[in-house]
Amino acid sequence: MGSEVTRIAELAEAGERMIERLRKKAFLPEDRKGLAVRYGIAEAAQLLGCSTNRIRMAEEDGRLPPAPATENGRRPGYSIEYLLNMRKVLGASPARRDLDPPAIIAVQNFKGGVGKSTVTTHLAHYLAVQGFRILVVDCDSQATTTTLFGFNPHFNITREQTLYPYLSIEPTEMDLFYAVQKTPWPNVDIIPSNLELFDVEYELAAAGADGGSVLASRFRKLKQGLQDLAQNYDIVLLDPPPALGTISLAVMQAANALLVPLAATTPDFCSTVQFLSMMEQVTAQLTNAGIAVEYDFIRLICSKFDANDPSHAMVRQIMEQAFGPSLLPIPILESAEISHAALRMMTIYELERPIGTPKTHKRCRTNLDEAMGQIEALVRRSWGIAAPAREEDVVNA
Ligand SMILES: Nc1ncnc2c1ncn2[C@@H]1O[C@H](COP(=O)(O)OP(=O)(O)O)[C@@H](O)[C@H]1O
Ligand SMILES: [Mg+2]
């Protein structure tokens, strides 16, 4: 009996072995000594918003360490660490002021495959290049984001390293600091996930009659835990599971901003509309239960736009009409560069050199910078407006 069913376990095992092989290939120490991306002086100056001269002068007068040594007359360029130090020394850090609340952005849509993890990871790395301090929280037991950060959720991550010990019905952790891990990026940390995080859903579903109050307490807990952690960062990115479950709900109310990715296809449009009406009902219920859900901004972003596909242009028009200014004007273009980078468990921002043609790479990178820049602008604006007055301003007024 069940010979085909026993095959499921074999398929899963063979698949796991393959993932580990791919990961080892992508992360073999000699292939990937930390983060290999480097920036030329012109790029560095542009990122910092200063002249190349200003950098050279600071290198000459010793405020900055000397420029990285040249090899065969070619400059290896500045690393992210180098850039971060440059920002500090030259007063070009984008870090929020202490009184500005950290942005806690949930990248959510209940449909799978709409680009949530792709947007989360690329946004994290884009913002890291801009010099922000970033925390990524993988709340999805499918753990795509964890994988894209170079962990194998099956082999390298235990349940105790995920949100589980904090959210479990019998919690063994009282705050979230235990779960924060370093990534190859000096200014990006991650709370990873793996399949066992799903146990939280089972446990809370089994809580029965007490369910309601247990849920409410879990919601408050996640919000508090993330807020405590967020004090060490400028921006926290949450990648929730693609379903209306406990974790998903907890994430939605712990966030203070919402980014909804969707592709320019009819199924994505329809499920996004469904997602929005579910969200509306759920937030009303939460508010009734005394759990406030408040967002500084809600935006939709088209996550895989193919300009050469007429159907994409048509669906995009429908999206524009339906969502108006809530749809970010610049879509993320569908690009083989992104899927190829994903195969290496990387984002575009981690590639040392193009995978496809330089032209394809450049177009993809430029588009991502512009698309992600829209979200950076929203965050900066929320600080501009939401920031409480500084003490000296009040005193001098
Ligand atoms: N702009 C893009 N261009 C090409 N492929 C993309 C793009 N965005 C997402 N993808 C691919 O689509 C698939 C689903 O994306 P993913 O981010 O995992 O979605 P989700 O997290 O919503 O399930 C992945 O294989 C990813 O590499
Ligand atoms: Mg995902």
C-alpha cells in the first residue's frame, strides 16, 4: 500500500540534498569571501552625495584610511564597510534621529510567488548600500528570504533560532534579541526562519477556547519584541507567510507600514483585491478587540513587469485605475538577472559582475535602484513628518 506515497519522502530527501549542493556551490568559502561587491570612487561620491575630491582630500589628510590598494593598476574599489565608515567620517549617514520611529515594513500579499521575498531581500540590500541599518525578519516557514541570505533553513537553522521560542504557546524566550544573526552585510541582520516555525500555527490553533486571548497576547508580544529590537535599526523588513494565519496577522499589526507586491497579471490583481478586502475586515476586527493597526504608508508595487508583454501593460493600466497613487509609479521589471541571481542565492546587489550581458545587468540594477528609491523616499518622509520636535527647537521657539 502507498508505494507512490512513500515516494513523497524520497522526493523530499533528494530535493533537500540538491538544495544543500546548490547552497554549498553558491557559498563555498573560496567563491564567496563575505560580500565581494566594490564601488569605484565616482559611485561612492554619488552614493554619499559629495564630490570625489572631498573623498580624496579626506584620504590624504588621514581622516579616512587610504583608498584600497590598486592591483595591476586597477582599483579594487571600496567595500560596503569602507563606505559605511566614509559616511560616518564625512557626515553622510542617513540614520534616523533617535526620536524618529524606526520604519517597520511588512511586505505582504496572501498570494505566493508575487515577489514578496524578492522585494524584501532586494529592498534590504538596496537600503544597506544607502547606509541604513537594516533588520530582516523572515516570518515565513517557507524561508525563501532566509535562503537568499545564504542559510539553508533545513540544515543550518534550528527552530530555536527562529521566532518560535518567542511566539510559542510555551515561550522559552522573553525578548527577541536571541534570534538576531549577522549576514555578509555589515549593516544587515536577520532573524531566520525554517519549516518548524509553522508549529506556532498548530499550537495556537489547538489552544481552543482560550484561543482568542492567547492570540491577542501573541500579537502584543510580537509588536513589543520587534519595537524593542528596532531601536538598533533604521528600517525593519518583515516577510510574512502568504496566508491569513496567526503569524501573518501578528506581523500585520506589528508593522507600521505596508508594501504589497503583485505582478501585472489578472490572477495577481484579483488575489490582491481579495487580500485587501480581507485586510479591511481583519483590521476592523482587531481594532474592535482593542488592537490598533496603524500604518504610516500603504503602497502597492508591481513586482515583475515585462514591458514587452502587452497583457502586462493592460493589467498595469487596470491597476493604476483601481489603486491610483497608492500604486508606486515605477514597477520592478521582470529580469533574467534577478532569477539567475536567485539561483546563486543572491540579490542583484551582491553580484560582483553581471550574470547576463552588461546591458541587461545595468538595466536591471538601474530599475531596482529607482523602484526601491520610491520606498526609501516614503520612509524618509515618514521621519520628516512623524518626527517629534527636538528639545532645542521647543526651547528656542
Ligand atoms: N522582477 C523579477 N524578475 C524575475 N524574476 C522574479 C522577479 N521577481 C520575482 N521573481 C521570481 O519569482 C519567483 C517568486 O518570487 P518570490 O519572491 O519567491 O515570491 P513570494 O515570496 O511572494 O512567494 C522567484 O523565483 C523569483 O526569483
Ligand atoms: Mg516568499
